[in-house]
Amino acid sequence: MFEVALELKKDAQEMRKVYAGMVREQIEANSPIIALEADLMSSMAMDGVQRDFPHQVINCGIMEANVIGVAAGLSLTGRTPFVHTFTAFASRRCFDQLFMSLDYQHNNVKVIASDAGVTACHNGGTHMSFEDMGIVRGLANSVVMEVTDAAMFKDILNQLMTLNGFYWVRTIRKQAVKIYQEGSTFTIGKGNLLRDGKDITLIANGIMVAEALKAADILAEQGVNAAVIDMFTLKPIDRMLVKNYAEKTGRIVTCENHSIHNGLGSAVAEVLVETCPVPMRRVGVKERYGQVGTQAFLQQEYGLTAEEIVKAARELL
């Protein structure tokens, strides 16, 4: 069960420290975890963990395709490999290895893909992936998620220690907006209804969940009752929740820090056209590459704001 935080404030803990803390705890508990990095130890707060546990945390260097191959081999020995690198490299650079070594072989590997979308900020366009979730959701056996905040990340990471298969977890590295109270638990494959409504439904994931909640507040001031859903699992998507709220509100806006093609907007549209076709709009990145900038600037530049969500909703209303 999850409990929604009352105020949209920054989390006390960075997402990267959530990950490093989980790895440390699992190693100290003598679990079969082994963490692999592609020369990004300090970026993911893993340098201290590696110093303390050099046999369980391995830096494979700037060779992302090789990291996936190593992880696949380790999974065959009974280990539980977690691979971390930046989202752009985890998807574009080693897609063939994701297919051949992980998905096709049914290997038990968890990929933690950080610096999602515009949160890559000053690393610029080469490091800014707007297409990764679309790439990975096309693989037959993948489970694709984008975690929302620290409370969710903690719970999902702990669940992944006991789940078998290829799981893709998209995240930011620094502080997220706090959406959930500490101790909340989540069901992979089920969306979270954060706010009920009858006029329109806003379906969001990642950093756009906070923007959707802000948009719902703005719409409420205009007399519009908007439902807000956190669809943190892109695949398998919660088809029944999408269908039910399409029937209830008759209008849907999707909100994602990703291309509008082959991401959340496309996944929701696929469900709607097969179950309950209703008018919808997709708020996300539209046919553009990334660039250097602060997150606030980039969200404005690419239309990833509450105001853009309100604009899309008003078009439908």
C-alpha cells in the first residue's frame, strides 16, 4: 500500500544514494547481489561501496556492451547482477546485448538506467535519452519501469532482489519531488491513482507525476476535476486502469519525460484504441534532441511543465 505525501517538496535523499544504500545493505546481508558499473562510480555514489566491497562491486570501464555481457554471465552462476549506467548508454549503445544476452536468453539481470531524459542536464544532448523506454519495451520479455521518488525506488529495488528476469528501471540521479510517504509499497504492473476525478485523466510517470499533480490543482481552480495516475510501470502497463478511467472521464492526457513516440503516450494509446477509444493528448518531447541546461530550463524548453499539461487538457475540454 502507498500513501501520498501532502506537499510537493524535494526528497531528503538523492536517488543515487538510495541505490548505493540498497547495494551496501544487500552485500552486508550476504545476498547474491553483484553490482556492475561502467566507470560511473562517483556519479551513482558507488565509489565508497566499491572500496568496502571490491569483490561485489565491479567497475567494467566505459564498455557498456561488455558490462551487459558480464552481467549475463554472472547471472548464470547464480548471482543477482545489477547494472548501472546512464540511460542513453544503457539503451542506445548496447541494445543488441540487451536483446541477445539478457532478453533472448532469459537471464536474471536488473538494469538501472539513470539521468533520464532532461535530468541529464549539463551532460547535454549526447547523454540525454528521449527514446530509451521505447527501445526496451519492444523486447519480448522485458519489464520496464520509471520510478517516481526515493520511497518508490527503495521498495522496487528490494522487490527486484527476489524477482527473476530482465527488469529495466529508469531513474534520475539526484533528488526527486517527494510523492510518496516513507514505507510505501508498490505493485509492479499496476498504476497508482493519486487523485480521483471525473472530467479528465492525467497519466504520468517519472518527474512528470509532480507536474501532473500541479496541473490538476490549476485545473481545479478552473472548475475542472482531474484524475491523476502514476503509471510507473510502462510494460506491462495497467490496461484495466487505463480503460476504466477512459470510460469514467472520456479524455486522457499523458505526461512523460521522453519522446511522445513509443513511450507512455504510445502505450496508453495502444490500450485505448483496443478497449475504449477516447480523445487524448500527449505531453512529452516532440522530435527533438537534448541540449545543455538546467532541469528547470529544459523542462520549459521541451514543454514538460504543468502549464503544458493544462494547455493539453483545455484543448480536450
